[in-house]
Amino acid sequence: MYSTKVIEHFKNSKNYGKIENADGIGKVGNKKCGDVMWIYIKIENGLIADAKFETFGCVAAIATSSMAIDMIKGKPIEEALAITNKAVAEALDGLPPEKMHCSILAEEGIKSAIEDYMSKKKNN
Amino acid sequence: MYSTKVIEHFKNSKNYGKIENADGIGKVGNKKCGDVMWIYIKIENGLIADAKFETFGCVAAIATSSMAIDMIKGKPIEEALAITNKAVAEALDGLPPEKMHCSILAEEGIKSAIEDYMSKKKNN
Amino acid sequence: MDLKNYFDYNATTPVDTRVIEAMQPFFFENFHNPSSFYSKAGEALHAIDIAREQAAKLLNAQPEEIFFTSGGTESDNLAIQGVASMYKEKGNHIITSAIEHPAVLKTCQFLAKKKGFEVTYLPVDEKGYVSTKELKESIKDTTILVTIMHANNEIGTLQPLKELVEIAHSRGVYFHTDAVQSTGKIPVDVKNLGVDMLSFSSHKIYGPKGMGVLYLKKGVKIDPLLFGGGHEHGLRAGTENVTGIVGIGKAAEIALAEMADEEKKLRPLRDRLKKGILETIPDVLVNGDPENGLYNTLNVSIRHIEGESILAMLDADGFALSSGSACSSKSLDPSHVLLAIGLKHEDAHGSLRISLGKYNSEDAVNNLLETLPTVVQRLRSMSPFWTNK
Amino acid sequence: MDLKNYFDYNATTPVDTRVIEAMQPFFFENFHNPSSFYSKAGEALHAIDIAREQAAKLLNAQPEEIFFTSGGTESDNLAIQGVASMYKEKGNHIITSAIEHPAVLKTCQFLAKKKGFEVTYLPVDEKGYVSTKELKESIKDTTILVTIMHANNEIGTLQPLKELVEIAHSRGVYFHTDAVQSTGKIPVDVKNLGVDMLSFSSHKIYGPKGMGVLYLKKGVKIDPLLFGGGHEHGLRAGTENVTGIVGIGKAAEIALAEMADEEKKLRPLRDRLKKGILETIPDVLVNGDPENGLYNTLNVSIRHIEGESILAMLDADGFALSSGSACSSKSLDPSHVLLAIGLKHEDAHGSLRISLGKYNSEDAVNNLLETLPTVVQRLRSMSPFWTNK
Ligand SMILES: Cc1ncc(COP(=O)(O)O)c(C=O)c1O
Ligand SMILES: Cc1ncc(COP(=O)(O)O)c(C=O)c1O
């Protein structure tokens, strides 16, 4: 059902955990539906210097979280913002149709973390 | 489905055929239903001196015909008249329920042959 | 009984040893529920996919158009009851033929008796053909389904399905066909025939019993008959009979590959039987239309004697056949098919169906041709209607 | 995957090798259609008789009360739709429970949606029990059927069937029970329970897939679901799946003989699992009522993580289990059973069902108890809701 890449990211992900004093946190998803993703980012010089995830969810939710982190780490904010759910899914060699919503969650998670960073910056 | 006795009578019956100048012929059954039995009898001194059958029908129809002939041959008319369909079926070690009508045909065949003989005698 | 003397392939077939072999791993090693999550269950799922492709290929259908059922009877019921339930508001009229298998006839009768449907039973001519003209005239605005079989199981007559389908479709009416007897024996191409639904059964094509297929053309919607866990895209619930599915798939694959050779072997044997019987036994009627019907089927009425008796005599000699006689069918009436083609009751009672298959040989045909006249002669010598003694 | 690490016996079971052996002759040597006339067909008929007796014995029923179907789903559908179709004029109200298998729930939903029936879904308490009081209050003059399962497939809770049946009968209402999960595991005595109809399935008792039984108490009349050649006394048409029937019969015989020993072996293993999990993993909920429910079933919610992920981690380590999470069931909602007993959605998502059977061992249980905490720890370390890191 899942690609080997999905399983790899699910089983061996190293990107998870909290970032203390993160510059932005994106919290997306819904406990009730079984998928919750928190994306932590640390920004330095307009780059995403560090990023981590915490995810409650299925294999696809965890794998897309992990892949999303890989895709944004070290990248300029603009590039991170441009990442689509399709790109995440493709990077994982695809997802089963009923799991595509997980990749949407990942896209939203990134965006939401960056927004959080932006709004904090504005308010400072 | 059939007792060995039924199969024996069906396969090895020797009682079949016409009796030329029979004293009585009983014709019972119905082509449409698939069972027709003709019983021929020859009477001597109130005894059934000879009897034969011709039957169009299933295994049970042929076996009950054959058994019926066995049961009346050499017997006084009264005894033959007293033979019930159950007696015929029992003599064959039983019949499947849906085949009991064949034994009724056999009983009727005997009775009808004797009646034929009686009415011919009266008219002579 | 020696398998080579089995002449009742239209009743059922032994499972091909290659099919048995293909099924074996799914009893124990690969027993998993295909709906389960773990990877081993994926193997069962994969096996089902393969079988679905094999079945689709046999019919020139798409895999998504193949739905596995528990047999020909369920497929027929699913198609007919499924349309009836789905489109009852649209119309309550169903057209079928007088010579359908009970799986179709009794389903229609139930709908008529209990569910407010009106059913037209198209008559057939003396060879068993439905008339296209009569179909045309029978379709009404309330007609929602025409269900007419492809090959008849008793006499082997093949209906002009393509024409019949065109008539139904020209009036916007769905067409289902019971192709239980034709599938696996002759090419059955759903695209070419144009049918919306088609049933076939595993145990008639050397597959396991208890398995069938309903072909449902993409876009055709019917109500399910069995509700539950959403298997078979929600059309047929129930944990998949993986072993059986693998079996019917393999049987379909083999049938497709070998049916042409089967015809080459069996048609001459069947023709030889027909010629031999007509030459050695007087007063025999040939039922149906053997030349144009199923090449493996011969139905004859041996007049003046009754079918069950013939079967019993032949059974004692090791031959397995069937008859349209009332006695052998355990009902009160002889075959409705033989009556529908105009046979007298007594000739229907005296009918014999010889249906050939994979394990018959010329040898066996010769044996049967030798035995049958003796059996007939003995039974006729007992019959009041046989005057040629 | 090593069979001993298969912990999903409530989903399906491998076929017992003795059952496979018993079935083999009916693929090829004894392939004949049991409805046929010749003597070889009598052997198939006889094999069916024996299987019917074996199935009857398992339920303490009479052989004439046993009807073979294609599985638990068909049995459930036949019972429910059969009563609905037969007694619609008498009443259109059906009572069931909120925790039934989809084979019952979806059938009831279809009747409600399409056939004018009204369905009451009785709630259950936090252990999964239907209340006898609520059943009593739900019965109306229009009630024609109560259908409540014996053992629940997810949490193993056993309903107080006898009392429930008495309530239904005191109001003249038929009672059907889905005993797919209890049959073969614990004594199921139809006389004692008093039910009018009972369903069970072959592939849950080490028999072949695609076979089931409907027990129908003598005198109870229902409409058939499949019409055709009058098989199974006219209640279930279709050429008999002789191989499957022989299989379910043998499986029933073995289950009856060995179920007490199974319980002796499996209950301690299940209890050990429960104790071990509670000792090694914090924040775990035990669902259902393990002490009084099925001895082979353990359902737990491992809070703060999601079930499919647990299954996937365990699968990688060679363990097969199931979960009530939405993800593993391919629907959008988590298990309706777990929600019905009052679990929060997120705890239902984190549920794990461990169901034991014949081929589990203490060894495997120890392995699982060793692996599970590691898996849980890793997933929790990824979870935003786990704060004890
Ligand atoms: C023409 C036809 N339709 C339907 C059926 C029923 O199929 P099954 O025996 O698989 O239920 C049969 C055979 O019994 C048949 O010959
Ligand atoms: C309680 C219950 N009822 C019904 C069924 C359906 O039975 P089957 O899989 O044989 O169709 C199952 C299992 O899937 C079950 O666990």
C-alpha cells in the first residue's frame, strides 16, 4: 500500500521532536480525525536553520511530516512557502489516494509555522 | 437414493411384457406425468396364474411394477386385491418419499386389472 | 465411475489440477484477510487483483467491471434484484425468456409475486430461439431490464444476444445475460455483445464450486444484495473467498487459452454421438440446434421410455448423464425448456442430455454408443408405448 | 511473517490442516453435482449430510435447521432481509444494537433507506453491553425482528443473549444473533439461548473462506435472498459448494472437540498480555470487558498515538494485529464500536485489537510484550500530545 520511501521516512525519521524557543510553530489537523501535525521552525538570516515535527497520526502523516522537514531545512522562507502538497507526495514516491490529505496537512503545517513566525516578528 | 432391492427389481425384472389374450388388463397412470403402468393377468381357478407388466416410467415405477407382479402371481384374487401400496413399497425395502406415488400406481394397477377381469366375466 | 465416462459437464466440472494447485497456498500460508493492514494481507489482495484481471480478460472487460460472487445463482440474483431494487421507481417491468435457468426464472417470479413487478416471459421457437420481433414488441415504458441467457444449459441453443441487446438499448433498457454455460466454452466478449451485466460460474469452467462473477459495465449502477464491510467496491460484501477467487481466476485464464482446442476436440465427439445415436436407435428426436449451439451439448428425446430409467441403467454401467425428465429433477414437471420448445410431456420425460468436456475421449464416446442402444432396447421392451418389439 | 506472531484471529484464521485434507477429494475425485442423479453424486450429497450434522452439533441444533451460505455476511443478510421481506405487512420496525458488525448495520441501514423500515439502534454501556431494559422499552407493535450480536468482534463483549431473547419472545418478536465471533470459541447452544436465527462463518473457525451457516429454528419462515434451483430446501439456491461445506463441517467438528482446550491455553496468554501491557506502557485504556468477554480478545487504547502507525511498526517487526483507527479501516471515522462505548475519537484512533488463536504461543506473547513498549515509546516521542518524554 505504501511506497518504500514512505515506510523509510515513517520508520527512520530523525526530524521529530520539539524545538525549544522555536521562531514559529504551525499546528494543523484535528485530533478527532486522527491526524495532528505540529511543525517547529528556527529562522536565521531568512533561512530555515532548523525544523522539527511532532505528529499524531498514521504512517502517511508521519512520513509526510518527516519529508516536509527535509524539504524545508536550510531553505529560504520563500522556497518553503512554495512547497505544495503534491511535491511532498511526489518526493515520497506517491501516496495512496485516501492518504493525500496527509500531504495537504504537511503543506499547511509549513505555511502555518511560517505565518506564526511572521506574525510574531511583526508584533515584536 | 434407491434401496438395492429397488435397483435389483429395476435392472433384472423378468416379469415384463404383454400377455396375449389376457383375462384382465389394468391401465393406470398418465403419460404426461411420466408414469404409465399396464398390468396383464391370466386367471385360472380363482388364482392369478400369470401376470406381467408394461411400464413407461422411472426406476421406482418399473421396480414397483415388477414387485407387484411377484406379489400377485399364483395368489387368489382376494389376496391380490388386498395388496396395499405400502406393502409393495415395504417389500422393496422402502421408496423415497417423492416416489411413493409409484407404489400407489402399482396397487391401482392390480386392482384395475382385476376389475377388468371381473367386468369382462360379468359381460360374458 | 471412470471420469472419462462422465458426460455431464453442463452440470458441473472437476476442478482442473492447475487450478487446485494455484489455490493451495491460500488455505494456510496466505490465509490473511485481504482487508487487513499488515503486509502479508497485501499478498492476498494482490492475488485477488490478478484473478480479477484473469476474469476480465476472459470477457474482454476491465478489471473494475468484475465483481466476485458465490456463484452463477448469486450473480443472476444480484443483477436482477439489483436492477429491480435500484430502478423500481422508474419502472416495474422485466422481460426474460421462457427457457432461463431457475436462478433467473425464480428470481423474476419472486419479484412478481412479492415486490410488485410485472414479468414477461418471451416464448422460444422449436429450436429454442427468442424472437427479436417479440422482444421489440414487449418493451414498454416501464421496462427496466431484459435478462436473456446466452447459451441454454439443457439444449445448448445460443441466443442472438447482440441483436437482442441492441433492441433493449434502443429503448434505454438494461440488458443482463446469464452466460454461465457459454463462458469458458466459446468466446464471450462483453464489448462485442454490448451487455450491461453478465453472469458466469466457476464450477462450470473447471474452477472451484461456490464462486461466480458478475460483470457490470462501467457506469451501470445497481443495488447490492449483500450489505456489510464494503468489499467489491461496496457491491458485494463479505470477507473475500481468496482461495475461490484465485481458483476462478486461474480457471478463467486456462479457459481462455484452451477453449479453441477444446472445441476442436469436443465438437467432432459430440457430432459422432449424435450420428451414432440416430443410426442405432429409432424414434429419437434431437432437441435444440446442435450445429449452431454449444459444441459440447447434445439433447435427445428417446421416445417411449423415461429419462430417469435411462440414467439409472447407464449409471449401473458407469456413465453419468442427465435428463429433463420430471423424475430426475425431483419436481413434478419435466424440463420447462423442453416444453417451451414444444415437446410433448412424454418426450420431455424421455430426454437425455449429453454434455462433453475436458476428460472425455473417443473411447468413451464409443463405449456410450455401444451401451445406449442396449439400455434403450431393454427399457422399450418394458414400455407399453413401444410397439416395434 | 511467522504464523506464531499472528494476533488477528478475529479477522480470519488459517484453515486447519485437517480441514484442508478433508476438502481435497471434493475438488477432483468427488466433484459431482450433488443434485445429479448418478450414484457418484450421492457421495457428494452424503458429504453434505455429514457436514450438516457436524454444524448442527456445534450449535446443539437439528441438521434440518442448518442452512449453508457463502459466509457470515450472507447469513446476516439472509436472516435480516429474509424476515423483513416476509413480514413487512406485519410490521416495519427492526431493533439492533449500535455495535453490530457492518453486515448487520449496513443491511438495516439499507432497509431503512430504501425499503420503508424503521430501525432502532440500541446504545451500549461503557463495557459494550446492551441494556435489557432499553430493549424492553424499544419493542413496539410493529417490531418484527431483534438482531443483536453474541460476541463483539472488536472488544469481545458477550451480550446477555438469553435474557434479550426472552424479552423479544415475550412480545412475539423473532430474534437473530450474529454469532460469528463466539461460535467455535465458546459453547453456543441455540436451544439454551433460544434464538430463532443465528449466523456463523467458516473462516473464523479455521474453515475455508466463503462459507457460512444460518441456523433457522424449525418453524421459522423467512424469504430467501437467492432464488434458483431450490437448494437448501429452497432457502438458499446455488449449486452447493461441496468442498466448502465439507470444510465448514470439519471445522465445526474440530472446534467442538477442542474449544475447551483452546480456552485453557489462550485465556492465560490473553491475560498475560493485558497485565504486561498495563505494566510496561503508561496511559493505556482497556476496552470492553475482557474477564467476561471472549477469552481470546484484548482491546486497548494506547493514548496519544495512532493505531495505523502502531500496526505499521509492529508489521515491520513481523506482528499482525488490527486497530479501530480510521486510517486502518479506510473509512473516515474510527471504530463505531469504540465510539459507542464512549471512547473519545483520539482514543479510538489509538486502539489496538489483539486476538489470539491456535498457533500463538507463550513465546510469541513474550515477543510482543517486548516489542510493543519500544514501538509505543518511539511513536509517543513523535506525538505532540505525549508530554512525559
Ligand atoms: C444457465 C445457468 N445459469 C445459472 C446456473 C447457476 O449457477 P451456480 O450453480 O453457480 O449457482 C447454472 C448452473 O447451475 C446454469 O446452467
Ligand atoms: C461479528 C461479525 N459478523 C459478521 C462478519 C462477516 O462474516 P464474513 O466475513 O464471513 O462475511 C464478521 C467478520 O468479518 C464478524 O466479525
